[in-house]
Amino acid sequence: MTAVLTPGLAEHAERLRAGCPHATAAAPEIAELLGSLVAHPDFPCLGARSVFRRNAAQIHVFPSMKGISIDVLGQKLRQFAAAHDGGEELASFVAVFREPVATTEEDFERNLWGVLRQLHDHDDQPWAEDVSQDPDDPEFAFSFAGTPYFIVGLHPAASRIARQAPVTTIVFNL
């Protein structure tokens, strides 16, 4: 089923993409851009809208998906999970990457799985027991440091409006 794009949201997303100097924008500017996209009345992801409305999104900017410091990303994810341990409300760790800017869905997917593979390879904890390790299983969730995450990828070339963002982004949802 293909979602019908709301012209207002599609135009808003395009303006954000055109106006975002992703390579040089400061972290607060990137956070404002993402917040503006999610706050648009036609943005379809209610979970994201709730997280941003409650200020439950932590946004971190990294130089690149390739060669990023997995140790730094892993440390920040551990801190995020510890801060929200046992919390019942949805919270999101938003990892924004200045490079590469995906030009196709395939490029983004390859880079996304590369980041997740690197995290997994540096993880000394077992996979979270209550989720599947098989990406084809409906019960799949990415696990890092024993914490399961529902992963959402966003990028400028996404075909789905709910997955478009002015910058390449991986959201780790608790």
C-alpha cells in the first residue's frame, strides 16, 4: 500500500532539505529542523510526534556513518538506555550523520546496516531476550548492551514521507 503524500508536508520536507547545510549545521539547528518536520500537522508518525512534544528525543550529531566512533555512539546509547531504564513512555535516541548523504534507498540501507553491524560487533552483552535476532521475524528488534531498540531510518532520498529527513538519521526507539 502506498501512502498518499500530503502536499503541505511534502513541500515542507523539501524546503527543509533545501535549506539544511547538513555538513556545517550546528546540532541545535539540526534538532530544530527535525522537530519542525515532526511537528508538521500532516506528519504521519504519532510516536515521533509524541516523543518530540514531550522533549523525549535526544539528538546527537556524528560526522559520518562511515568511520564514526562506534565507541562514542555505543557509550551514548548505554547512557540513554540507563536514563530511561524501566520508563514506560516512548523515548528516542536520534543519531544524525553529516555524511554520507544518501542518494538512493539502497545506499542508505547499506550504511544503516553497516552502523548496526559495527555496534553489534562491539557489543559485549547478549541480545535482549524478549526480541528476535532475525530481521525477517516480526518480533525483531535491534539489541545493544542488552537493550532492545525499534530502529527507524530517515534520509533525504526516502520514498516514504514519514522516512524523509533533511539529514541522514537513525532513530533508536525504546
